[in-house]
Amino acid sequence: MYVSLKTFAASAAVLAVAVTASAQGRRPFDAPPARTASQLGGTLTPPSNASPAAVLAQYLRDQGRDEATVQSLVQAARSAARYGISQARFEQRAAGLPVYGTYAKAAFDERGELVFLVENLVTVRGAVGRASVNAQQAVGAAIRYLYPDLADVPSGFFRSAPSAKDVAIPEADGSLSAGYLIETWTQQANQLHYTLVGGDGAILDDESRTNTDSYRVFTINPTATGQAIVSGPGSGNAQSPSGWVSPTDQLSTRISGNNVFAYLDTDANNAADTVAGSTLIPDANFITAADLSSSPSTLGNKEVAVQNLFYLNNVLHDTLYSHGFTESEANFQKTNFSNGGLGNDPVNAEAQDGSGTDNANFATPADGSSPRMQMYLWTGTGTHQVVVGASTFAAAGAQFGAALTTTGVTGVLALVNDGVAPTSDACTTLPAGSMSGKIALIDRGTCDFVTKVKNAQSAGAIAAIIANNAGDSIFTMGGTSRTISIPSVMVGQTDGDTLKTKLGQSTKVRKSATAPLQRDGDVDSDIVFHEYCHGLTWRMIGRMDGPIAGAVGEGMSDVCAMLMNGDDRIGEYSASDSAGIRRYPYTNYPLRYKDMNSGEVHNDGELYGAIGWKLMSEASLFGGRVPHLFEYMVQGMKATPERPTYEQMRDGILQAVTQAQQSDAPHYQAGDACRVWTAFAYYGVGVGAKATIKGTKVTITQSLTLPAECQ
């Protein structure tokens, strides 16, 4: 059961939960491994008029599963048949408690035959061990784990009161123990966590799950398309039967509908702003014109942000719905029209959110609770400058180290040399004193920004300049370190090359006297679509955290944006850079699966973006058939295990192809399976490819091999 701690006390007493000695040495929770079952060209069970639950139960008995385990299954959801195939999801229960981390996803054809199964069920035997801590103590333990510097919980810290759900936890010895699944969702930073707390108070697991009417909108972004007036579905369509806009008067800065509630949140209080000058819109025509030569903070541009964000969310809702992200698959809608799933969860889309810059996020709670999309303003280029003689180069600052002033820091420019190829990346300790009193010029790549700047500081540098190695984009460099005391900035690749011709000259690094004109992520569909599709994968697949699954989630969100827009670069408008926000364009992407173990999910997720782009752009694959590819990728998520690897995502898509072939779906064409294999194998996810994750360590076995039938 869920316990919502309405009377949660913001006190040290709540946070100071006692942890037993046994909990101190307890190993983190390892989810049971997923197993898949299918029969090439056939089915796993004979025809049947029995329920999906009964068919699955008998199949498991035939496979030797014990009766107690079979009886533990409870059907959690079932989708309507699509091309003759319906999907059902099951969970396990023991002593009335959900068994944490276990599930079964099963596909059935029109004759009641089981055609595919992915599951990680555990043996259920004996009683569930009792917990020695209560729900409130478990909440305290979770908060202390997530926010160790929090002495007490200030008012308004959480969006809603933390909740505790009783669960049964599978142990390594096959037993089940009682514990708690704690939900916490912060108000300001939009951080949604599900934390598993053992019955003794130990933290075992943590899952972070942190988008006739008319609109004048940028359908892609202001550099790709002009603003145009486009029509919505009016009173409704197949994907949105009641239309997009609720049948009530709307405001120009606050638009609500069945799929999305879009509003301004410039003060970052996670509630719709009251905006002076906002007007009543009684006819559902949201047609304010943008003035991009002015600040996003003008009333007109605020209205544009909301109407654009509302439009893009609805467009993607309807597109994904048409490919299978429907009510029974836990999509985002206020009313589900008796089509399954839980309603009351339209996207809360916050335009010009004041809690951050140069980014966006999307928190996805369980079905029945609204996700929250936070869209930020982007700084624009040139918050900082590098000045050498009469030349000034636009730069961006860092989240760590000393803040620069408009006076800045002046010193002789010197290129670092750590003696290990590539010698100018400062990823290895620099010779002592080699940068004494100098401004260090460092190439991006190989290691993180904090390491580079720390090595330059240790060698005596008074400031550092990081030159991009993958295009001319500049952005605020991320990272944290209390030991870095010098300032640092980033310049583009071309400017970095120019600076290398000015070594030995007096150089100044400073903050720009005038802030650049900001850009609004709300009018950049790449950013909106990317964020929304995080919700798609979390809801349809399940857990998407971890070093590989997190990367897959980022990559699939890029693929989602590319499938919608047909462009191989992401976020060009927001980043003020035609190269976008990724290290490389996805056309001719240079890396392979073996390279995807940096631990940075956006970088490692680029490979999935590259695979998706190859699939959709090449005429011999799915070029000209993008809707068919989109269908396969969404449907494949139904057959994909939680926390998937690249090869498991591939296999899910292949299963969708198989089901389309067996059901004579109109989008299937002979050779589609080999088309999928071709793109994955090209990038190293061929036959035998495998990623193994142990904690944060990732080991990847790459394979460029196609199956025999595709060679």
C-alpha cells in the first residue's frame, strides 16, 4: 500500500533514521535478469479461448515454474489488439505486496496464442520477512541518501509529500523481505526519485526519472521554419477525440487540454504564472506573432512560448498515439475515454522555467500522475570573452571554479602538454610549474572538464580555455569541484585553432559587459520532442536509468526528434550553433559500440541516435518509410526489458518486425528485419554484441557481424 506522509515533519528527527549494523554491509539490489522466449515462425502456446493470464500461467507451468510463482502473477495492464497482436503486462505479488523489480510482458495473437514473452520473475516461496523500520523512517533514510547536505526539509522543498509503498524485495538467497519504495519529487529542481529502502533502513536501489483551433508556431525552430498559422484537430481526431483544447476559456499564457497543460513558470515555483497583460482567448486561436529580435521576456514572446510548447506537445502526443503509445500503454492524458490505463496525467509543460538555463528536463512518474516538462531559456553565445590584442572571441563559462568579472584575468597564453597523446587535452597530470602564471589553452575530449581545469591549476595556471574539438558550439561547462579556484571558459573549434596561432601573447579572459540575447527552448522542437520521448521510454519500457539504459534513453529521445523533423542535428537553434548540441552530426557518425563506455549518458547515447539516423536516412533501409520505422521502434518497446542495452533495444525492434510479418501488417515489407540488422551491425551492435554492466563498470563486446540470412 502507499503511505502518503501528509504530516511529514521537516525535522532532523525524521531524517536521522537508525541503520542497523547488518544494513551497513548490505549489497545494493540487483534486479533479476530478463529472459525472452519466442518461436521463429511460430508461437509458444496453442490456440486458446482462455484469458491471457491463464495462457501465460499454463506456459510457465509447462516450463517447470512452481505453482506459488505462477499464482503470484497479477495482470497490470492490457492493450487493445494492433494488427492482430495484443500486449499484456504482469507483476508479481507475495503476501499481497508487489515484488520489487519483477515483471512479465507478453504478446498474444488473435487466436489466443502466446507469441512472445520477456520476463524476470522470481521464485515466490515462504513468508515475506518483516521490516524493522517503519515507513516514516524509510522516507527519512531516502531523503538523507538523496540530499546528504540537507539538515532539515524546508517548506516547499517537495512538490508533494513523499510517499512510501510497501514492497517485497527479492534477496540473493531466494527469500523475500519487506521494504519500502519511496517516491520523492522536488519542487524547484524537478528531481523525481523512486528509492528502494530495505526493511532494515538500508538504501538498496535508486531510480531517477528525471514532452477548429489554430496556432501560430515554429513547427521545427526559427532558423529552419518561419512562424506559420496551422490548424489543430478542432473538436477531435482519432488520437485526441475531444480535441487539444479544453472547452473552457483559455489565457494567452496558460493553455490547458486533455493531453497537455502549458504555462509560464518564470519564477520557478512550479505553478502557472500570473502574467500582467495576459488576455482571454475564447475561440482557441493562439496566434501571437514572435519578435525574436527582442528578449523572450516580452509579453508577446511569452505568449509565443506557451502556444508553441502546447502545440508541439500535442503534435507528438498524436504522432506517438498513432504508433502505439496509447492509453493502455500509459500515455499522458487527463481522460482515457475507457481505453485502459490510468488518466489524470496530462503533461505539465512549463515554458521559460526559471529554475535553470541552457537545458530542459522531463520527470516521468507512474501512470496516473502527471509528468512535468521544464523548458529553459538558453543563454545565447558570448556570455564571456577571450581577448588577444585586437581580437575578441566569444566564450562560455563553467559551473565550477571562480566566477569571472568584466575586468577578467590576464596572462600569457600557453598550450598544455601532458606528454601523453593527445598531449593537449590535459587529461594527465601536467609537469609541475609548466603553466605557472599562464592562461592554459586545452583541447576538449578524452576526459571531463573538471579534470582538465584541475590539472591546469595544479600546474600553476591562473585561468583555462577549453577549445571545442567537435564544432564551433560553446556552452556552459558542467561539473562540480570545491578544489578548483581558477576560472575557465569554452571557445569554439575554429576560434581554438586561431588561438593556437597566438601562443605567448598576452590574453585576457573575462565576462562580457553585455549579456547576449537569450533563445527560447520552447520554440525549438528538437528540445521539446527529445524531452517528451523520455516519457515515452519510461512508460513503455520501464526503468531507463544506469550507464547503458540511460544512454539508450538519451539516444532514443534524439531519434524521436529526428523522426519528427528529418534532420541529423539536435538543438541547433537553442545552442546558437548549426552543429547542434551533440559532439558530431549523426550523418557518418565516427564512433562505434565499443566507444560507448565513457559513463556520460548524452555522449554514449549518441550511438543510438546514429543508428536511428542511418535507419531513417538511407534509401536501402527505411528512407522514404519513416512512419514504418517509427511504428517498429515504438512497438518494439513492448518487447524490450527494463534497463535495456543496445542489443536488447535491437531485439525489441526485431520482435516488432516479426509480429508485423506474422499479422500481415500493412507497414511490413520483406527484408525489414535485415534492414534493422544492417544499421545496428554497422555500428557494432551485430550478432554476438553484448554490454555487461556491473555497478557503474561497463564492458562492451562489439560485433559488426550480420546474421547469415542477411549476408
